[in-house]
Amino acid sequence: MDASEPTLALFDVAGADLGSTGASDTTGPAVEDLSRPLADRLRPRALAQVVGQEHLLADEAPIGRMVQRQHLVSMVLWGPPGSGKTTIARLLADAAGLVFAPLSATFSGVADLRRVFRDAEQRRARGQRTLLFVDEIHRFNRAQQDSFLPYVEDGTVVLVGATTENPSFELNGALLSRCQVFVLKRLDEQALQTLTARAEELTGRVLPLTDEASQALLAMADGDGRYLLNMAEQLQALPRDTGPLDVAGLARQVQQRAPLYDKAQEGHYNLISALHKAMRGSDPDAALYWLARMLEGGEDPLFIARRLVRFANEDIGMADPQAIHQTLAAWDVYERLGSPEGELALAQAVVYLATTPKSIAVYRGFAAAGKSARRTGSLMPPPHILNAPTRLMKDLGYGQDYQYDPDAPDGFSGADYFPRNMDRETYYQPTEHGHEAEVGRRLEHWARLRAQRRHPDTGG
């Protein structure tokens, strides 16, 4: 990097991601500044120090190969908080000799983008390239995202966007087509242990925790390296004579990280999908886990109740007609009791749905009937099943030869209820699951009777 072009701090990228430890940023002072947060002091100086993202940064991994060739392409780094997005972007600029220009989509507008692009064009004229890092890039609207296109297209900037949201939903297709998307992983236990070891080495102080509490600390971080180091910093601020804390003592000293869950974003749909599929797969234990995850994350219990009702209709149907009543009852109980008492009713409904027979025969049958309805248009019902409240309607044959099924032999007339100009079609095909097996036997019996009544000479 040219000494005349230092890292450009146009906007502070708040809470720069960790995925790693090591020293400060690539332009940090040689003498350690103890006033800086521990997470910042442990920021890596080289990509090799980044932990937990070897699938991207190793020599034979996608980004690792780019660095070896000294040829970066525009990219989007998609991952959870504290996984290393900002750190990786800074180190990529350093490794490729590019000017690092950070920008936060939270605090920036069109005027800021114009200035960044103008400066990048001026550098390019001097033979310098710019790595434009945009934190929270999903917060830019579509028009702002479109403004990147010509500068990415002609190589004025190498764009590195960071996001915690699914780029497929949040970024323009045109921008995505010009960028590679790399998925960063939440830090696993080994990566988190590396971070705590580096923190202890840097400070010269072992965390005052029992073995069990050390494991609890990693669990409390929930894959977020920055959050782990913030908790470690709190623990190292305790008096030096503090004895090893057990799990309860740890909980008194630090606050557990709130679960990652955004009711309006991808996590919301991922967890309800997991609950839905666990119930469909008849796994009550997994279903209870995902229900608890959603409730712990702050999901609206009434949203869950509505989804349970839908599941009862869609995935169970006639295999257990009581399922819909169970879910409606759970919904009613929750509305009467609220949280936390009413949540038990939702849990009971989840277990019921997970452990009862499943069938989507009604769902499929209704979809097939819908296709026929769209295909056949406005065919009239057959006259014999139409009411005839007036003389004219009787003269037109409305209601003529109608057979009242309760008075027919076996309580079944075998009449045709489809339009006259439409062949009989079969939409509902019951399974052998649960109550639906009996429904299937009943329909087969009626089919035989229908054939006998229509063709008495054949004997059915």
C-alpha cells in the first residue's frame, strides 16, 4: 500500500467483526494502547491469524487462491456477527496492496457514495486501486445499490460488502451477478478456545473460571468471537485474587448473549421451517427444541399458533381430524393465559402434531380441484341438484329426479354431482395413515355402490 494513501476512515465501521484475534488493525500503532478494547487489540495482522473461516481463507480455498494470485474480485461476505467480516476485508486490502476505504451503509447516503467513487477514480488515474468495504450493505436501498454497478463493472473499486442477511433477499440481482458471495461460519468451539487462549496470552492473565464455567463461557458467546472477547475482558477486570468462578458465578459477572433471531429476516423463516419439518418428520424432541428457540428469540407466540393451525390442515388433514381442534384449542389457551403459562399449550400442540399420523391428501386434492376449476371455466351444476323455488325453474328441470341420499338404500344414491359436460375426476386420494385409512375404505365402498346403481345390469 502506498504510504501516501493510508487507510481511509471515512466512517467508523462500528463494532468491527472479529473471527480472529491477533493485533490491531493493519495501520495500528506498534505500541499497544491499553485503552482500546481487548477485541480491537487482538485484531489480526494477517489472514493466517483469522480463525474459524479456513474454508474460505486457506491456501486452496476460494479467497486464499485470490490472495495468492494477487487478484481480488468483488464479493459479499455473508455471516453472523463476530465472524470476521470486517477484519477479513481489511486484511484483503493489505494483502493485495489496495487502498482500504470503509463505508457504513447505516450512516451513508448518495453524497457519500459519490465522494467515495470520485476518490477511487482519482486513485485509479494514479495507478492505485481501491477496496471499498461496505458494512451492512443490505441497508442500502435498490437505487443506492445500483450506483455501485458501473464502478464495480469497470474495476474502479473492488467491492467487499458485509451483511448478516441473506444476500438473495436483500441485494439487487444485478449487483449479485457482479460479486461472489462467500458464507462465513459462526465460530465453533475450537475457534473460540483459540480466542480465549490469545486473550490470556496478550494480557498475561488466565481467566478465573472452572473447567465447567469455561465451557459455559463458550456456549454463552454463541459463535460470536467479539462477544466472547468482551466477556473475557470483563472477567479479567475482576480483582486478581478472584477465585475460579463456577457456572453460577460466571452468570453473575457477565450477561449471556441474546440468541440471534430477527423476526423480520431470514432467521425467522429458518426456525419456523425447522419447526415445521421436525413436526412433519414425527420428531417431537426436535420440534420442541425449535419451538423453544423461537420463543427464546422473542418470536410472537400467536404467529407460532397460526402456523400450527396451518400445519394441522396442510400436513395432517384427514389422517387425524382432531389435530385442527388441538391447535385451535392451544391458540385459544394462549390468548387466555398469555406468556409464559400459555406457551405450554403451544408445546402440547407441537407434540400432538409431531406424534400423530400425517397426510397431505386433502392438500393435493384441493390443488388438483383448483386446476380443474380453472380449466373448465363456468360450467353449471347439473339441474337435478339445483333448487327450484319458482315455477319457471321447475319447468326448466331444476331439482328434477334429485335423490335424497339419507332415504336411499345404504344412505347413498350414487348420483353424479359434476357438471353434465365434464367427466368425473378423482382429486382426493386418501392414504392408509391414521383415520384416513377408514375414509379410504368408505370411499371404495361408495365407488362400488355408484357403479352398481349406474350400471345395474353389470352387477357392479
